[in-house]
Amino acid sequence: MATMSFREFKLTNSSLRHLELCYFDTKFFPIITVEGFNSLEHLDLSGISSDITIGMGRIPHLIHLKTLILKETNLYNLLQTNTTAFKFCPNIMILDISHNYIWNIKTLGQLDNLRLLNLSHNLLDNVPMVVTKFENIAELDLSHNQFTTIGKKTLDWIDTQRKKLGTFKLYLNDNPFICSCSTTAFLRWIFTTKVKLDNNGNYSCWVAIDSRNHINYTRNIAEDFHNYFVNCDPIVWIKLGISLLVSVLSSLICITLLYNFRWRIIFFFFRNLRRFAEKGLDLTFDYDVYVSYSDDCVGFVKEVQQKIENEWGFKICIEDRDFIVGESIATERATSINKCRHIVFVVSPSTAENEWSRFEIERAKYEKFSQNLQKIVVITKDIALDNIPVEFSIIWKDVLLIQWPVEKDEVQMAWQKLRLWFF
């Protein structure tokens, strides 16, 4: 990474069209000034914190700028506080803000000519409303995020854009999609839309229907759609149940029992194979999951314990039950985290005031960097993302985030997502 020492970059009656000031190791960004006319159309400021570039107003008004690239610029902080960050480039057509750990966007300003928006490699689990306000977008990259499905309003907007502009490209690869009864509208849309999709619309997804929990691909789901989702239609299910009730009741009971135990057998072999692989790498764990929480989440943690241990068959480590009495609290926490395969942080309003929570975050950083800890899951409970402790910022790229919902259907999907991550 290069260093930067000059304090001003002046363009005087310049015909320069393409400017890249990327990946400079600097805490001070030079002021860019323009005298006379300028023809700058492409600007790349990747790898430099946006707080010291567009956040401090060091970029002049560039009316001819068409392409702006801001990869790996810690843009997530700026977007939460600055509503005029892109005011200097009102006519851009291409905006790349990938690799920025963005989980929400309040506004991007008035970018009426924007045609391509790259939001890949971020932490989005739904399409920000601000994106659907742009009337000229014809290409949207949402790959490598945290989407489990795409909502109906967003799909309708995409179809409207395609009809209005004649074309639309959408990139969705490498998202943790879920194929279930609640996502059938999205799956049907993938099969029928005229929008140009990456991978030809063939994405991996977690099939979460009845006891058939496994990874499959949307193309395979499309070929056998009726059999996968027959139970989602109550009328079809009632007709099928009535027609088979008398003749195959005993067989149905046997099949149901087999299916109920089938996934347990699969998970049993999977866990043993994983432990065998870990043994070959000299990795041993006494617990599957360590749960960090504050006093205001004890009730929720009991629910998590019930789910993880009694239903999923994992072994969980929690302070109130598993810590050895009389030992140093710090030592117990550090040792317990070291003995766990994964860690779950239940972040609540009192977490920021809990000194031990900060200790556990720091310990998780150490274990993650030492490659002992496999996954870090953060569950937010009754707290806004803006209020999450800043100590998480260093490991955001390794964090799997769940904003715990209120609606029953969304809660079920959150449980499914958590279970998927543990495998």
C-alpha cells in the first residue's frame, strides 16, 4: 500500500478523464481543487477511509463525473450520519460501494442518472428502500450479502424497471437463500422473470420444508416445485389427506416416524465426521456454542438453550450453569470461549454497560485471529444497529448478524438461519 504526503491536488483547465487514488496509507487526504474547466469522468478512491475523503468535503463539485468507485472505504459509518456525501457528483451513472460492511442505507442523495449500483460483499439482508427510489437503475449487484429472500415490493420494482428501461441485470450469487413456504413467491419469480440474472438464476438455498432440511439449487427446486411445496397449499393438503387417510394411515405413520428420525441420524453422522476432521487438525472442543449475554436477556437465552440443546442436539456453554464456582471470572470466560467451536453474542440495551461483554468480545477477536473460533454470531435483541458496541467493528467482516424479529414467521426463519450457520 502506497503512502500519500502531498496536501493539494489541483486541476487547472484539465482534460484528465480518469483518476485513481487507491489504497494509500494515509490519515490525511489532499484537497482536490478545480480551476477552470474539467473533464473528469472516472474517480476511484478505494482503500482510503471515506471519512477523510468525501466525508470531509475534500472533493470538489464534479458535474462530468460518471463513475465513482469506493471499495473498502469504511463507508458504513459515513452513510449513517452524512446525508449529503454524494452531493459533489450529482450526475454519476456508476456507483461501486462494495466491500464496506454496509447493513443499512438511509440515503444516497439525489442521483437521478444512476444506472449501475454495486452493493456486493456487504451485510445487507434486505434491499434498502432508498435503492428503489432511483428511477434509472438498470443493473444492481447484491451478491455476497446476507439475503435469505427478496421481498415482493422489491421484485415488483425490478420488474417495473425492466419494462421501463427494456433491460435489467441483477446479481444475487453467494447469498444464504432459504427455500421454504414463505419464500415461494421469490422462487417463482426467479423461474419466470425476464430480468437477466447471474448464474442463470441457479442459486444455492437451504431447503427448510418439513424435515427435508438440506442444501439444494433453485434449478432443481424448479424442476420438482410441486413436490417440494405441495404442503404449503392447505387445500391440496386437505384433499391429499382425505384421499389417503383410510388406505395408508399406518404407512403414513411409519413414514412420518422415519422422516422425524432421518435428520437426526444425518446430523449425528455429520457432527462425528466434523469432529474426526477437527481431530486430524488437533482441534478439540468441549462445547459447540458459547453464549454471551447480559442480565436483561436471561429469558431469551433460556429459549436459545432449549432450542440449541434439546431440539438441535448441540452442547452449549452459559455462564449461569457451566462456570466453575470459586475460579477467576476472567479466567473462566477466556477458558470457556477457547473450549467452544462457535460463539453467540446476544446484544441487548445493557450490553454496552456490561464490562464482561467487552471482555468476551476481545477474547472472541483473539480466538478468531488464532483460528480457534469458527463462527461469530451476533443476535441483536431490542437494540438498534447504531447502538451496537463499537468493539465489534474490527471483526465485522467475520460476524454473522441476526436482527431478532417480532413476527412469528420471521422468528422461525431466524431460527433456521441460526441453525444453518452452526453447520
